[in-house]
Amino acid sequence: MGQHLLPGNPPVEVNLKRSARARRISLRVSGLDGKVTLTLPRGVSEREGMAFAREKAQWLRGHLDRRAPLVPVALGAVVPVEGVPREVRAGRGRGVALAPDALLVAGDPDTAGRRAGAWLKALARDRLAAASDLYAGRLGRGYGRLTLRDTRSRWGSCTADGGLMYSWRLILAPPEVLAYVAAHEVAHLEEMNHSAAFWATVERIHGPWKAQRTWLRENGAALHGYRFD
């Protein structure tokens, strides 16, 4: 339906969407990227919808203010790698290297962020493949294709034909969190649901998992704030 601006300092961009299934007007702020979506049921005009948004302006701005800030990744930025804050610094030679407190990126400083992101994606694939192999072995099942994406709505998924998909940004989280997500998705190879049997499977192949899930709920949105463009 398009975009509208909610007046204020600064103005807030509101994305309007119409839904035949919606029974009432709803206003949602994405915890991942701060996108504001106003959903209108059939028969409700855009004018009525924006009037509703203006009534909720204080609530809306409060949610936006609590979002983690965006962090452009460049030399001097601090980025968590496997849960450890590392400063992006100029490296020697060629390529990218991981130090205890730094991510060393050689070459053109202007493209350091993009090259750091590419290196982190490759590291994420290695770590997630190893974790998937471990838990699939414990489960006694094989899996299909493993893909990485920059997903906003989920950290991983498992398809009906056994394909595993993960967010590459899990490499920014502590290793035990990445491992939990891998175990979670591998468990779906046996239980394509979130039943008690599914969680028992996660427990069997991984061990306790609630602390890791809580970490993601409390800290996961901030991982999307790092921009490697």
C-alpha cells in the first residue's frame, strides 16, 4: 500500500499493509531492523490507519529509541566474533585474521567492512557445518544442503527434504549459542514441530538449551545492527 511519514523529530516512516484476515488495526515495530508496519483490515481507510498511528506515536517512538544502534563496520569499529568483542584493525599481508581482541583486515581500508563480512560468513559456514555434522551424527540422521542467509525472522530452519538453513550472523554470537541453533534445526530432521518430543530430542543431542535460547531472545536483535556494506 505504500509508505507514509508520521510527523515528528525525526519523522517515522510507516509501511502500510492491508490484510483480509486482520480484524483490527495493528502497529508493529520490527525488533531486528526497526521497520514500522501498520496493518489495516478490509474497510479501514489509510486516513483512519494513520490517525491510529498518531495516537500511538509515544509508544512507537519509545520502542524505536530502545533499539540497538546500527554499527557500520570499518577500521576502528568493535564487532563481536564468536561472542568476543574485537576491534577491526588494519592487518598485514593479505586477507583477514582473528586475534584475541581484534579482527585484522589487510588491504584497502575503504573496503574493510565488506571483506570482514565475507570472511565472517566463511567462518560461519565452517562452524555451522561442523556443529550440524556433530548433532546429525548423534541423531543418527543425515541432512541435505546447508545454506547461509542473512535472515531477519529466524536464526535457522529445516526443510521437509532435510535441508538446513542458518543465519550467518550466528558467528557473532557465543559458540554455545551457535551450537544450540544447529542442534535445534538438526532435531527437526526427526521432529518437524515444536512438540515435547522435539524438545526432548534437542536435550538428547545437545543437553540443556534454555540459557542459549534466552541469550538469543535478549541479545539476538543487536547482531543485525552490524552493517558490513
